[in-house]
Amino acid sequence: MIIYVSNAIEFRNAVDANEITTNIEKAFKEKTGLYPGSSEKTSWNNSMQFMERIIRNSGVADDCGIFIEFNIPNTRMRVDFIVAGLDKKGNKNFVIIELKQWSSANATEKKDVITYVGGGNKQVAHPSYQAWSYKEHLINLNEGIHTNNLNGYSCAYLHNYIERELEPLKEEQYSDYLEESPIFFSNDYKKLQEHVFNFVGEGDGMDILHTIATGKIRPSQKLIDHVTGLFKGNQEFVLLDEQKVAYETIMSLVTKQETKKTIIVKGGPGTGKSVISMNSLGTLLNRGFNAKFIAPNASFREVMLERLIKENPMDRARIKGLFSGSGQYYNCKSNSFEVLLIDEAHRLKRKDAFQYKGENQVEDMIKTAQTSIFFIDDTQRIRPEDIGSVGEIKRVAAQYDSEVHEVELKAQFRCAGADGFINWTKDVLQIEETGNFNGWDKQAFEFKVLDTPQEVYATVKEKNDVGYNARMLAGYAWDWTSQKQGNGNGEINDVKIPEHHFSMPWNARSLSTTWAIKEDGINQIGCVHTSQGLEFDYVGIIIGNDLKYDNASGYLYADYSEYKDKMGKRGLKNDNEQLTELVKNVYKTLLSRGMKGCYVYCRDKKLEAYFKRRLTHISGS
């Protein structure tokens, strides 16, 4: 989506007449149906004054093309400023310019930076990396660009920022970003003018912009080759036994034929759905399909991406466009993708979900793809808005005359091969009666109910310290103090159990979606939203007062007042049956995150007694 487009002379005239912000605001409302915030309008008013001087004083031709606030299709990324035109050799070029209002910033040991934005100091991407990542996304995924030999360039312009003698934004750890995407400060305006003129100075840029704007989403061969290389030798994605069979079944079903197809891959925790989905993505891309990996859960999606690229930020920017959330496909054209692979499909949303403007994400996926592949576990729905289910997928597929094919995964590879533990968990949580009501092979998987949260943490910390991947997890039975209240980096111990003088913070926002694989994560507690779909060697689980046991009836039940996930209990104050089902699914999901062991503390003493009683009846224990 293009918010504002013009040639260079129209842009200069609009700024001179003090009309540019009004024009952008009007276009923004027309294109998005939304009203821009006051800070955004202030930013346009300030930045466009500076960009007008750059464009005017650079001497570029009047018919250079200009995009302002270019929304990259099927993403939430908006590029601040693009100028397009020919260089002196006749090459068709475009330059992305990332604009910042910053006046100062500090480096970090990592490759991000710290600056004051949104009312406080935050860790954010380096401006040069941000600009470069937008450029990489466009040249790798916009068919118009890579089939018409358009050349993309990028830079960052911090027009309020006076460069320091030892400038933090130019420290050594950022050298690869700066080489790909130079940064210009307030005193560098002449350098930026020259930079822009060198690439687009000869003008004739409107056709270039049209090519970009109308380009279909399709990965370039260069990107496909790069992704294929990342999969080779990556032990994170080796297919085992039944997983290989399911993968080959999917490959045989996905063809270039016109028939619309829906493939449903069903499997519980640890059956390898994600290994299959990632391998399928790589193979389908290599076979020339326009394919994309969709995951509603941002934490799961980011960790899968990290495992593929091994935390190389440059690789991340190159391939990130192949991964996305599920919320932006509501207005896509039918069959605009050949294949969509939707992992953790049980978390697809209905209308009124946060930041989702459509009606039904299952329908979005099936409508948008010639072949849609859903990887799903019906017992991992954890919010009322989660509508992803086998039944719903089949209903929508019938509506779109899409052939339905089902693949079922039964072998469990997560809990040391202990299928029995997963089944025992479902039985104990009263989700379904299973043949493992009396236990599992305890030599295959270690499970203990401990008396205090301190014991759980000490056990998990010990495992982590000797090299295992171990984490603390908890149900959403405690509030999460906001960043505005001083909790940006896990400073506040929200998870409090006063009867044991125990407290720990929820996972820090600075670790964001990659908490599960970051070293600092061991000192914080994750929830279902930061761990669903992921796996650890060992997990420690705190079951809060949101799940309790009634001795008289013998049933588990959810406590509405103790369950703190506002979206998770919305509309369920008088529907304890559905609330209980969702809360039990939360704990079933948490309990199944470990591959080698799980240690539990129950805050409700009746629930603790119930768990221990069930453990005493394990055969052979």
C-alpha cells in the first residue's frame, strides 16, 4: 500500500506551501481508514522539511518518483521515504531513506541500540539495519523488482542528531550494517544530497515506482538459493520416521494444478509438526512455489526463524519476509499465494481479536492460498478468540470448494519418546480419558510435584547450569506490570507467592519474542504465549490459583478472578465450563514443553494433593 506518491517537483511544492503533512494525513485516512496519531503527524511535518531540502539541493530531476509511508505488502512495515530514478548509466534505481527524529543514542553489547522513544529509553534496531532490512525485503520478495532489474539502495538520515566525536552508532559491531546502508547525521546533508543524486539524479522515476507498487509477492531465485543453503546440515530440522512420511505426503499433494486444496496435519505436542512445516517451506520454495510460513504466535515464529539463521541478523533480514503473523491476510486477493503453511493453526483468530481487522483468519488463509497447509492440535486453543480447529478448517474449505486431505501424527518425539506422559497429562487435567490414566514409563521422562516454588526453580536452575536448556513457566495467574510502570526489562517481580516468600519477574520485554532461547531467560518466568510451540530439555511449572480442584465433585475448575489474561477470559465470566477448558489447555501446553523432565508446584493445595494422589497410582512407581 502506498500512502503518498508524487514526483520530486510536486513534493517540493507541497512542502513549500506547507501542505505536505495535510496531504499525507488525507491519503493515510483514505488508504487505511485510520487516523494518524499526533506524534506521527509531527514527525511528518519535521522530517519532510528536511527531505525537501535534500531533494531540492541535490539537483535531482523533477520527474524523480517519491513514495512516502510505503507499506510493504502483507507486513506491518512502513518505509518512511523512497526516491526513484535513473543514474547516469541509465540504471533503474530506488533509494530507501529511514528517517529518525533522534537527538542521541547509545550502543549496546548486542547489535541493537538504546534511544529515547515513546516516553522512555528502549532497545531498538540500528537505523542502518532497519533501512537495509526494508530494502532486502523488497528486492527479495517483490517480483517487479527482481524481474525488471531494479536496483535497491538504502540509508538512514538522523536530521536532528549531531554526530559525536566517538559516535556510538558507528561502533565496530555495526560495521556490516553501515557498509550496506550508510548513516547520515544532521551535518551530513551535503553527503546525503550527493548520495541521492548519484543513484537517481537523472529522473524518470514514476515508472520505477509503478513497477514496485504493482509487483507481486514472489521470492527471488537468489532468496530461494539462500534459504535452501540454510537448511542444509541444520540439525534443528532433521525429519524422523513418521515425520518424514508426513512430509512426503504433503509434497505429493502440493502440485501446480488448478485444484484448490486444504491439507490438515494433526498432531499433539512433540510430534514434529514444526519440523515438517519448516522442511516443507524449504522444499516448496526450492521447487519454485510461491510459499510462505505463517504462525499466529510471534514468540514461536521468531524462535523458528532464529533456529534457521543461527542468530545472524543479516540472514534474518534477508529471509524474514518469508515468515509472518496471521493478521494481515484479510484483504488479500484469492489465490495470491500458491502455498501457505500455517503452523500452530489452533491460534488463528476470529474477528475482534487484538489488531485484527478481518472476520476469520481460517477463511483468510484458505481464500488467499491455492494450497493451504494447517498444522494443528485442537487441545491447544487457549483463548475464546482462537478459532483454529479441524472442524472450522473443514467448514471453510467446503465453502471454498477446496479438497481436504488429512495427515495425522501419532509418534511423540518431545518427552523422551514418552507418549504416555502426554496422555497421562491429558487424563489428569480431565481433558480426555486416555489409556495412560495409570502413568507412563518413568525411566523415559522425569516428572515431580514439589512442595515449594523455590524447589522448582532450584531444580530447573541446576539443569540449566550444567548445560541443559531449562526454563521456568507459569500460568497467567499474576498481572504483568506494564512498561510504562517501569517494567521494560523484567525489573518487577510480578509472580509472587507470599506464603513461600517467593517472587520472580515475567519474561522481559527487551527479550521479547526470543526469551525462550536467550541466556537471561533462566532468571525470568515465561507464560504460554512465549513458550507455545517451543520445547526445552526441562521445564519448571508454577500452577497458580487460576486452576483449582474441588474435593466434593472431583473436578478441576478455573477461577475467573485469579486468571489474569484479560483477552483469555473475555466474555467468559458466566461461562466457567469454557473458561475451565481453556485454562486446562494452557497447563496442558505448559506441561508438555519439556523433552526430558518437568517439575511442578501447585499453589492450590487441593490440586497439589490431587496430582500427588494420581502419581501414587502410577503402575510400577
